[in-house]
Amino acid sequence: MGDDVPAGYQPLPLGAEDFNAVLGPFYGAAFDDGIRLGVRLTARHLNVFGTAHGGAIAAIADMQGLLVQQISGYTNRLTPTVSLTVDYIGPSAKGEWLDFRPTLLHATGSMLFSETKVHSNGRLVARSSAIFKIGPIADRPFATLGRFFAERFPGSVPDLVDRA
């Protein structure tokens, strides 16, 4: 980590060769108000106007599913996105830190409903709402991310359980 990563954030153990690698590196943190995902905006995140591309913000906002999965305790389940809506509130420029703050709004036996607020330099720049389907147990457990938060930020996520 360099000096450009805010205090409290640590690298997230996400795939090195998948789509997340294109958008990252990503960092995770836990604060009194919940767990967070962060990323530093680089040239690959920008549009022709030099501000964060809406598609980049939407793709990263879609990752809230990984965090909501941890908050809800469905750590070994596939949780594909059913719906994602993003409201773009203000611009962000190269070099700014984007701070994604997910909230689990509601969980049923088959769906997770969430909202994420995206901040940059103390400003609200986007808001997203998403619905994720609670799917079958994954062939490849996603518990790695849950262990990351549980070990580095005790009490930030429920005990790791495979909820039926």
C-alpha cells in the first residue's frame, strides 16, 4: 500500500485475473458505520471529460453485492445481481478516492436489498440501489472476503456461517 490509500483501508483479496482486476485494486475497511470498499480513480476509470465514467462507477457499485453478502451472512452463496440502479450526483476526477458505503436494507429467504452511497473527498457523488438473488452454494466459496473482514475488523460482519 502506498501513502495514497486512506488510513484504515487494506487490500481486498479479490481475483487477480478477473474483471475486478481491471477496475482495481480495491481496498476494504470497517468503521463504526459499517464496512466499505475503496478505490483510487486512475486514467482507466475516466471518460473523455476527465471525470469518473458512469460505467466504471456502476461496475464498482455492482460489487456492493460482495459486501452485502458478507453483512447478511450468506458468505458461500452465489448472489447474482437482479437489479442495479445508479444515480450520478456529482463528478469525481483522476486521483480522487472513491468510498463505497453499502447498507443492507432488507433480506428475505431469496433476495438481498441494498443501497450504496459513493463519496469522494467528502462529497456524495453517486448512490446505487441493488437487488441480489440468494442463489445456491457456490462451487468456489466466497468466504475469503468474509474472513478478510472478520480477521482484520472484528465484529464488522456476522460470524461466518453458511446460511441455508
